Amino acid sequence: MQRLYDFLRRHPTWVDGFWAVVLFGLSCVSVTNLDGAPNYHGSLPVALTVSVVLCTVVALRRCMPEKMLLVAAAVGLAQVVLDQQAIIADFAMLVIIYTVAADGAAWASRVGLVAGLVAGTLAQMRWPEERTSVLGNIAIAVFKTVPFALAWVLGDSLRTRRAYLAQLEERAARLEKEREAQSKVAVAAERARIARELHDVVAHNVSVMVVQADGAAYVLDTAPDQAKKALETISGTGRQALAEMRRLLGVLRTGEHKEAGEYVPQPDVEQIDELVEQCRSAGLPVDFKVEGTPRPLPSGVELTAYRIVQEALTNTRKHGGPNAGASVRLVYFDDGLGLLVEDDGKGAPHELYEEGGADGQGHGLIGMRERVGMVGGTLDAGPRPGGGFRISVLLPLKQAH
């Protein structure tokens, strides 16, 4: 049964053909019973011919609605000229007027409306009721016109609804494309910003290596132990710089020229305390705790941790409300660094956190995900069950090789 239904939906002409056959059968039965009856105008051959043509109009109405409208109008005029009174097959005229109003060209819709408004009056003038007054005949003509007007109104309403739905679908598709484009632009901008910061980190590490190398060369003969210690520092810093450079090459997507000037190191986890103090002085209560044993971390991990805390606290100030408070937990694990930033504010829609950014430069959770993914970490962000927002991050500590 479902297959039959799907087939008929894909082939509406078969449905129209079925109803055309039904209409032809009813018309033949009606014409046969009326032929020869008193007060009946018309002949059996003409009636059967009209039935065949009008049923064909029903069968082909969706394939060629404009042509079928002209055929139906011609048949209607032929009935008037040949004195063939209206029969059941004339119902096809209602059908074709509805069809052109719903699916036909604009000119065909207007022609169908005019033809429908004229048809009832013309038929009543051609075959008036002999025992009815003039006002009665006018009333009958108006009554016959109403079905044609309703058929056109229904078809035109369907056309308008389809156009409205198509407009909504087009608008939704356009908005979706615009949102995807904006998201791609935001991701690209954030990656470029992260790449510039990592570039500064690598440049700083290289600068440290140069200074240590100069110091080792200076004390190589007089203080071998200090020279050895300096070489060990160069080795460790070099490995770290290589690891950061690999991440930098994986993130960088633009061909921007290097800006002239001295590079300065980017923020690290030790400066999170200063960041918290700044938030407290701005009126945001922040509870900051460090768990585990602090130890040196890769520069990229430190920068990522600082930026995430900065972004989270900025979002709390923007969306948490006047009485919001926040807590920051920094946890040192054996193989990773954990971050947990929570607030108890009123919160905001998830989309705002996606779009907002620290100091107006970042892009909220988009930037956080990019940073965390860059160092191979994981991020979980969302509303808290009791209200507010929670951001949980785990940054792995991998040894650079």
C-alpha cells in the first residue's frame, strides 16, 4: 500500500487520469439519461465529444495547465454555440481554473478568473429558466459563478502558501550559509591569532637559547660546570621550541609578514593569579585555588591555560549578571594540567559564549576549542545544573622529542 502511495505521489498524472475516467463514466451515464428528455438542450454525439475533451483536460491539467485552460474555454464556447447544455463533464472547468491559479502562469491565472466569472452568467443567459423572473435568473447566475470564484481563490491561496514556504526555506538556507561562513571566518581569525602568539613563544625560547649559548661560550674555560648547566638549558629549551614550532606550523594558515620589533613572552600560568586579582578589583568575586605540585610546563600549554581562564572570566563578567561569582581551579596531574572554571550567574544562551571573546578579540568557545585542540587536550563546556556556566579543560603534558 505504501509503495502504491509513493508511486502515485511521483506520478500525479496517473491520479488525474483515474479521475478523468471516473468523470467520463459519470458524464456518459448522465447524458444517456438526459438525451431526449423534455427541456434538454443538446444531442448525444455532441455531449459525448464534449465529455471526452473535458476529461482529457482533467487528465493533462498538470502537464500543460495553460493549454488545457484554453481548450476548456474553447469547449465552453462551443457548447454555447452548439446549444449543448451543461453536463457533469463541465466540472473539469472548475478543476482547470483551480489548477492554473495554483500552478499556471500569471496570465493563465487571470484568464481563468475572468472566464470563471463569465461562465455562470453566460450559461444562464443561454439557457434561462423560463418560469423564473429576471431577478431569479440573475440570482441563479450569481449562484453558478460562486463555485468558479472559490476554485480560483483556493488555487491562488495554495500558490501564495507555496511561495511563502519557498521563501522561508530560502531564507533559512541563506542564514545557515551565512552562519557557516561567519564561523569559518571566526575560526580562521582565531587560528591566525593563536599562531602569532605561538610565534612569539617560539621566538622567546630561541632568544633564551642564544643568551645561554653566549653565556656558555664565555665561561666555558673558566667555569665548566656553569657552561654545562647552560648547555642543558639550551637543550631543554630547544626541544620545547621545536614542539611549539610544530604546533605553530599546524595552526598557521596565513602568509602574514613578520612584524618588526622585539618579541615578548606571552602570559603563563603564574600570571593567572594576577588575572584573578584584576577581576576581583573589577568587582567579580573569584575563588582561585591551585592543587597538586606546580612544575615547569610547555609554553604553549601555559599560554592556552591562561587564555582559557581569561576567556571564561570575561564571559562571566559579560553574561553572569551583577551578583555573579566565579571559581578557578588549577590542578597539576602527573600527565596533565586540569582547569575548572565555574560561575553561579544567571548565564546566557550557548550562542553568546560561542560568539563572545576576551577583550573583544577572541571568539568564545570557538577560540577555546581551537586552543585546546592545538595542544591535544579536551574541553567540556555548558550550563551547570544549579545555574551558571562551567568550563572543564584537560591539557596533556607531552615530552617534546
